Amino acid sequence: MMFPTDNRIVIKKLTVRTIKASKIRNIFVVTAIALTALLLSTIFSIGISGVESVKLQKIRTMGTIEHGGLTCPTDVQIKKLKSLDYIKYVGIMAHAGDIVKTPEMGNLSLSLFWFDNTEWEKLRVPAMSNINGKYPQAYNEIMIPEWILKRMGITDPKIGMDIPIKYRKAGDTEPRATSETFKLSAYYTEYSNLRSGNIGTMYVSKAFLDKNGITPEISGTATVHFKSNKNIEQQFEKLIKEVTASPNQKWKMVPLYETVNGDRLSTIIGLSGLILFIMLSSYLLIYNVLYISVSKDVHFYGLLKTVGTTPKQIRRIVTGQAIRLTALGVPLGLVLGAAVSFVAVPFALSGASIDTGIKISFNPIIYIGAAVFSLVTTLISSIKPAGMAASISPIEAVRYTGATVSLKLRKGSRGGKVQKMAFRNVFRNRRRAAIVLLSLFMGITTFMLVNTLVLSMDTENYVNSYMDNDFTLTNNTFFQNGTGIKQKFDNDFISKLESIEGVTEIRKVYQKIVTLKYDEDLYKKHIEEFAKRFNAQIPTSEEIKKNPRIFWSNLVGLDTEFLSNRNKTLTEPVDLEAFKTGQIALISTNNPKLFKVSSRIDFTADEKNYSIKLGGFLPERTAFSGGFGLAPVVYISNDYMKKLFNDPVLCSITINSQKDKEADVLKQLKEMTANDNEISMDSRLETLEQFRSSKTMLYILGGGLSLILALIGILNFVNVMVTGVNTRRREFAVLESIGMTPKQMKRMLALEGLTYAIISCGLVVTLGVAIDIWIFSLFKKQADYAIFTFPAIPLGLSVVIIFAVCILVPVAAYVTTTKDTVTERLRSVEG
């Protein structure tokens, strides 16, 4: 009767000793695992840091983490909100007053507000930074953001300093204003002005609110923050049903949490594909190293079988080696990944226009995920070699030579030529050869692809595709809620522009919000295409007729000279005289077939009705790229715009300059628009520079990634050749003993490496180039400014490196392993 014995300690000892006996193998496996962990942790870090930074920017520019609120809440409603189990915080705030016109601050639109403790500490503080002082408690205390203090001329604020304020309290119907001196109780960095422009808020105490008889029910809001950040819209709908609002109240959800699917799915798919690609590249190297290691130690595993070691125990030895090597490689890769993240994350996000600061995330998920994926890659890589080791029988182990030799006889006098022998040696083990070739192919192709995409991002073509002019000044009051539309570009401003040396052309764009009269024959196809493009739920014809304001649009005035220049590029030129005199209007569309020329365009503005004939079309975003309604944008001439409306407001101004004066003009325009958030400027020169910086960033990051993947492919080849030469020492000794010279041996090995290089590079210039062109065609759909640029020089350099490595490594390995005499090598047991 046999009694079971616990051999786990023996198996552990064998595992550790086999690891110690294969130092070169260990270096390759640990390097592959470390590179995998490095790449994955860096990619996860950039991805999660990007998401966190964008999320932080949205929260900071929104100025709060609340999910929504109810205006003019009653005590009963507030109590109900606080009782709901799915609400975490309920904050209360109230509008206390408005600061009267502030010409010394650039006519800011400023309000006075009060927050309760929950609103301030739980919902507002997370969106602020650099808070100094405490929230106002006394009647005459006030808290002001730093950007407003700077606009007031206070660059070095001190707690307790006097702040004179002229305000009108909330609810006052009379125009009188109150002047008081407040004490600064706190100041902080606020970011919501980046979104709202010249709109700001100062904060007062509860004592101020009580003394002026103001309550949240009169002019306040009860804000809520749900316990879960998932399905905000559904939770908000549930809240609206549970807490009924009266006709004079409104439920408002913070726009940040409105459903935006965007490109989330495509981003996830792209990131998943990149992770799988990295895992596959690493798998090829780790698998090949372990496979070669098992092939080399076949005799060892056969001997273990003869002493009673079970297949399961042999699998444990091989997988145990992989796990222990992972325990070395993963921490090394994660440490390197964390270090690289300090440079890679800010660099990668530098082109993302995140104005509220970049957040480098060290979320445990990053490193847990990288470690798990690296471990999974290693374990998958070890399955086949472990199975191979476990299935070896003692008899097969004795006969095993590590090569699959065909029994087919080869007749002829050329069978022994060095080049023939080299080619046959490459494919003695077809599986090993295929893995090495695939690994090299993937590395070089990735390098080629990254270079193609980055080099194809033509900076000049990008700017020319999206910018028709050197400078564009935009009146932001058209797009800001609550400020009212202002004439930012008055006659004085225009005179200053005209006096700038180097300015060659100034074009004015006027704008007026109008309501188009819905005509099914004219607009039906347009709104159907609108629904398809934006995946929108469009109203029916009956709904539009019941509520005509739904069909609003922008009436845009253009200089006739501007249209004269555009006429040269239009398929059907516009009648300039008819356009100038107001006989015809143009519709903005990229699909003119949706409309019928000569139809009447009827619209309403300022409660007056107008009608004009449709006389042609302009491409979308011609001279105007503001918000769009359901109705199409309509263009008329500036001359006709001035006839229809008294003092129409300028929406934007486009400016062109002499090329050698462009930098000087940019400097003067910045001086003219400094500290005025109601005017924004787009500059061809700055856009060009930003795009070049982004291109450089992508080139470095993408190039770094592709180089590491290429390095994995080269390491795979180096491992195969070094191990192959080492295991074939006895074979080389036999060949030398029958007359083959060391020079011929080196030539044969160089030809073996050359065969790998020729085949892998041949695959790259055929299949790889086809993949490159296909990927570019997909990229072109997203970046229409891209011009296909084949990376001949980078690819040529990489091919030279591959050929050099493939030729030199086998020869170098042979030289280092054949220092002993032929006799000594023939006596070698390991061979």
C-alpha cells in the first residue's frame, strides 16, 4: 500500500534552483514583465489622470459639486429633501444683492450670495483652491475670489482689510444703491469665471441676509448632492416626482451631469485594443523565453519523470518560475511607471487645454490593473511551455535534440551550402521562428504607424483647414447666459484696430437671433438631416407651428468683400450685387440639395416680420462658428443688416496682417483685449504653435511606446539566437570536426539572422504598409487636415538597426560560446 507524501517543499526547492540555474532566461523574462508593467501603468496613469483632470476642470469651472437644485424652496421642501435616503448633502444658498456697475473693474456682472455651512464646506470648497480665511460670520464681513480682487486693483489681499462695496439688495425694485465698507474675511482661487466670463460672486454672512429681510424662499435655492454619482438624470427625475415644485419654482440640474455619451465607447475600445496589443507583444517574448527554456531543459524534466514527479508537479515548477519572476518584474515596472508618470502625464495632458490644473493620479487601480494584466500575460505565456514540460516522457527526453528535422531526402550537390543550411536552421522550429518574426513585425509596424500618423498631422494644413484669417476676435456676450448682449466692438475699438501697423484687412460679422417661419417644403429635409447628424429627437411640424420659437436661428451679416473672395472657391458663385442690396440671402450648409433656391426665407426679429429670397449657399462655419439652433444659419450683407436693424451688434471681427508683422499685431491685440473675458481671440500664429507642441508631445509619447514594443521584438530575437547558439554548441563542434571553419560558421549564423531580418522587414513593407494605409484612412476621417506622409527616414533607420542586430547578435553569441576547443565542446554533456 502506498502512502501519499507531501512534496510541496521539494517542488519549491526545485523551482527556486531552476530559476537560479537560468540567469540569462531570467533577465529576459523579468525585462519583458517590467516593460509590460511600465507600459500598462503609464497608459493607465495617463488615461485616469486625464479623466480626473477633465473631471476636476468641469467641477472647478462649474464652481460646485452639487447635482442640481430647487429654486425658492420652502421649509417643508427642505425638510423633505434632507429626509430622502439617496441624497447625501442638502445645501442652502440665497441671492442677497447685486453690485452696481463697476466701470473701474471692466463692467463686471457681480452678485452677492449667502451659503449655509453645508453649501460652502461640502459643495463649494471641493471646487475651489488656495482658500485663505473663514466664511463671513459678522454682518459686515465679505469673502471675495482672487480674480475679482485683482480686477479691483487689490493684488496683495489681507484678511480684515476694508472693501468698499456699492450694491442693491435682492428684491429692490427701486434703482437706489447702498454704499458700505466690508471687512475681507476670506479670499480664494475660483475657476468658474473661466466658463462665465465677466460674471462673478461675492459672499456675505447670514447676519447680512437677516438684517435685509432676505430668505432662501424669496431668492434662494436648495441644492442637492446624491450619494451615488451614477445615473444622475434618473435620480433627478425621481427627486422631481417626490418633491413637488410650485409653478413659480424650478428644478435645475447642473449641466455637468447631463447625459453625454460622446466618444466614450470608442475611447474604451481604443484603450482596450492598445492594452491587448501590449499584452500580445509581451506574451510573444515571455512565451518564447519559457518555451526555449523548457526545450533546453527537456532532459531535466525527463529525469524528474523517472523519479516519480507527476505532470501536475512539473507544471507547478514551470508556472512557479513564471510567478516568481513576475514578483521581481512587476514591482520594478511599477516603480519605473510611477517615476515616468511624473513626466509623461503632464506632458501628455499639456495639449489638452486644461486651465484648472493637471491632476496626476496615483489611484491604486492604476497599479493593481497593471500588475494584474502583467501577471495574466505571464501566466498565459507559461501555460503552453508548462504543458510541454509536463507531457514529456522519459524516453522522449533522452532522444530530444530541440530540433524538428524533416526525413525527406535532399539530393544534389548544393545541399551543404552555407546559405541553404542557414535557411533550414531558421525553420527547424517553425513555431519559434513564427513567434520571433511576428514579434519583430509588430514592433516595426507599430513604430511605422506612429510615425505615419504624427508626420501626417500637417500643421500648416491644419491651420488652413480651420482658420480662414490670421486673427478672429469674438464677442462672448452672445454666448454667455445672464449678461445680456453687449456691443464690445464699438467705433473706438474699430479705430484702434485700424491704426495697428501691419493690419491689411478687417472684416466685420454682425449677428441677430431670429425666428424662421417654418416651411415644410423648404426645411423638412434639413431637420431630418439635423436629427441624423446629432442623434437628436426633433419636434414635429405641428409642434413647431404651435411653438414657432423652437425654430430659431442666427442671422449673420457679412462684408460683401469677404464674400467676393469666397466666391472664387464656391461651385456656384453668388450674385454679389443682389446680396449687397438685400435681394437675396444665403443659407449655411454642406448639402445644398436639401434646399430649393429662390424659395422665400421668412423670419421674425424684434416682433417684426421680414422676407428675403434664398439665393445661394455657404459652407458651414463660414465666418461664424457659434451655437446653432434647429433652423439653419442665414447670411445677409452687412449693408442690408444695418438697414433692417438700428446699431446691430458685432459678433466677431476677422483680421489679416502682413506675415512679417503678424507677431507684432498679435501682441497689440492681446494688449487691447487683456483682462476682458467678454472678448476672446483666435490667432493663427498661436494655433500653429499649439498644434506643433501637441504634435511633438504625441511624437515623443507615441514614439516611446512604439520603441518599447520594438525593443520587445528585438529582445525576443536576441533571446532566441543567444539561447539557440548556446544549445547548439555541440552541433557546431560536430560541424567544425568534419571540416567547417569558424568563418563559415559565423557566415551561416549571420545568414540565419539576415533571413529573420529580410522576412520580417518584407512583411513590414507589404502587409505592414497595407495596415499603415488602412489605419491612416480611419485617422483621416477624424482628422481631415491630415496628409499621408510615409515615414521613409524613421523606417529606414529602424530597418538598418534590425538588420544590424539580426546579423551581429548570432555571430557575437557564437564567439562567446566557442572559446573552448572542439574536443572539449564535443565532450560537453549539455551541448
